[in-house]
Amino acid sequence: MRIPSSQALVSLLVLALFPLAACVDEKVVFEEPDDDPGEVPDAAAGFVGYSGHDAQLTYCGTCHVEKQAEWLETLHSKAWSGLQESGHAQASCEACHSTNELGNPATTASGYTATKDKRYEDVQCEACHGAGLQHIAAPSKANVPRAPLAAGTALTTGCGECHRSAMTPQLEEWAASRHSRLSSLGASAACTACHSGDGALKAWGVDTDFAEKQPIATGAVAVTCAVCHDPHGSAQDASLRFPTNTASAATNLCIRCHQERPGIDFSGMPHAAQGPILLGDAGWRPASLPGTVAATHGVVASNAGLCVTCHAGSREVKDAAGNVTFRDTGHRFWATPCVDASGKPVSASGCAESQRDYRSCTGAGCHGTPDVARAAVARANERTDALLAELGALLAKVPAAEFNSVDGRTSAGEGSRYNQEMALMEGAVIHNPFLIEKLLIESINELKRVYGIQASSDVNLEPVLGKAGN
């Protein structure tokens, strides 16, 4: 089928400009193709590809100029040249470096895999959105090809149809992470804003009209690739929607969700407080502990990547000859995973400390070797365990009336128990050992002061973590 001529497209755009503007989030304008794209091969199944191969002008980009410009800054626009320049280009690699049925709703050979035509080189718009010919021929809101938000598996569509396998196992890693787990959360915006992908995009003001879009109450999508990464590109590394190197709960990609809930109920447990712990702002603060308690992990000057330094660190497994046999891209988000004999991650827990891989902890330069990091964690855990034992013994002596009170105040008992629960959170001690130590010390001191409770042991109540030798 032949694509409409430039003149015909101008006429169509005049008629369709207002409907189109309502269904996309950028200004729709027309840019003259730099050559005549001619006939679309019938075998391409409606995939159009480039209107100008050498200039990398996608036919979609003749109207969606802003998205075309953004796409040119992404690695997807360099997928084909990157493969050819890699030194190990093979025919089996070409499908994921071109535009075809992978990543979109198409289920049969399409685009490059069906035609081998150069117009389908690179990962263009249609690689995610699907065939665009129908929309180009008669633009309307009803036939806009919508990209899936789903991550993609062998049975569905999405980024994972290419971002998988031993060398690029993002899909397999994501599936093993908690981001892939979608709980039954109902329609509560307070929960879905972080526990579902569509809810997060809505909370972030991203009005993307993806294929699965529907009211959250009737079904939601997990936190998939396109939630954290903007497929159209961004100013951030790896096309992330928000930076990861800012010490701010409002702007840091990870901390936007991994933070304490607003309006903390100190009679309950802390929830997703990893970010504030890292930055030193978390917990109940008696008057003796005002301000921020920072640690190296949460200071950008010392750890530019903050969360991603440890949680999205990559690692390679090599054989005896030095050949890479497995490449971990960090999308499990396990900072210190359990590994098998070859060094391949197998789980996030359930093994001895000696079987954990601490390589990610050397990323910021503060821990010279994995063994140094392992020893630091052991010291911090030993210190925290001693303080938790003392705090637990004291809390057991606090009058029951001091807990779950309805008098509108936070008692020393409630605040101290909250700090106890925070210290017990997975990873809390590693995120900020200095803050956890001080929260526990000051909670112990406050319980003794307010309730006249005697110490249960001779545990040292002076901060020791961070000092020389500790």
C-alpha cells in the first residue's frame, strides 16, 4: 500500500488537527519528508518506518515533531548503527535492533523481520506503538496506536520482548523484583500511586494514553519499565523520568515512592521509609535529637547515585577463560544478593552472609572492597542488635495506656516503638547506620527520662558507629 502523498497529508492534518491535539501530549505539526517513502511492503503488516532513512526521520515524526526530536536523543535511535559497530553483529540480533512485531501488539512477522527493508532499521516509534499506517492514512483519536505499559513476557507485549536473555536480562530481573508484584489495592489513590504503574504515572502527572489504560478500580498494571523510564527519552541518564542523584523526596525517582507516608501515625509501623532513612530525616525525634543525621550513603557529594549505586549496580559473571557468561543489569534492585558458585545472583535473601555479593557497595568509593563493606555491615548490625535489645526491654515496662492513645499526642512510648520498628525494617541499618543508632539511643534515654525506667543492661549509650575502628 502506498503512503498518502505530502499534499494529501497536509489536507488530512488540517481536518484532523484538533482531534489529534486532544489525544497526544505534544504539539502536532507537519514536517516535509526528505524523500518519497513510496510503497509500504504488504508483508510489513502496516508498519511504515522511516520516511527519510539517512536523516532518521520517522514517518510518525513528520507530524509528531517534538517526539521525533526526543527519540533522536535515545539509544533506540542508534540501535542499528550500534549493532553494526559492535564488532559482533549477527542476523539473530537484528530483530531487537529494528522495528517489527517485538514490543507492540503485533503477533506476526512485521516490519523488518518480514521485509529486511532498511526503512525499518532502528527501534522507531512503531516498535512500541505498533503499525501506524491506518492512523497515517486517516488520523483519528480512535485509531491512535497505543503502546503497552506492560513489561512484556513470552506471552504478552512490551519492552521485555527485547530486553531479556543472558546478556540483557532486564525482564527476568524485573520479574524477580518487588516492582513486578501487583497487590490487590482497590481504588485507593494513596496506595496505587506507588503500588501500581498506572497509579504512579497519574500521581506524577504523566498523562500517557497507554494500551491498558483504564480506571484503577477495574485493573492496574505493575511498576513496569515505562514507569521509571520515559520511552521517548528524557534529560536523565537511561531516559529516567526523574533524576536519581538528588537528595529530595520530591524529585528523586526512587524516593518519590520510598518515603514515609504523610501524617505518620506513631501508634503504627513505618511504611516505605527507605528514602528518609537514607537522607537522615526519618523517625520519631525526641527534643534531644533535632535535625538531620546524615551518613555517607545519603550525601550526593559522597554517593552521587544515592539509591541506584547499590540497588541498580551491574555485575558480570565470567568463565575461566574470561568470557562473560552472564550480565546482571541491576533490575532486581537487590543490593547484596545471594549468589551461586559462579557468582550469579539467585535470590535477595535466604543465604549466609559469606554467600552474599557486596560488589555494589564499592560503587561510591567509600568501601574499598566487598569484604570491607561486609565487615562494616556486621559491625552496624551487632551494634543495632544490642540497642534494640535494650529498647525492647524498656518498652515492655512502659504502661499500656501510653500506647494507641486517642488524646492527640505522641507519647514517648509510641515514638520509641515507632523507632524500634524502623530499625527493624529490611535494610534500614545499611541505609543509614548513624541515624538508626541515634534514634535508638535517644529513644532509650527518653523512656528512662519520661517513665523513670531503669536501664536493663550496661549497653553503651554513646554513638560509636562511624568512629575510627568502627
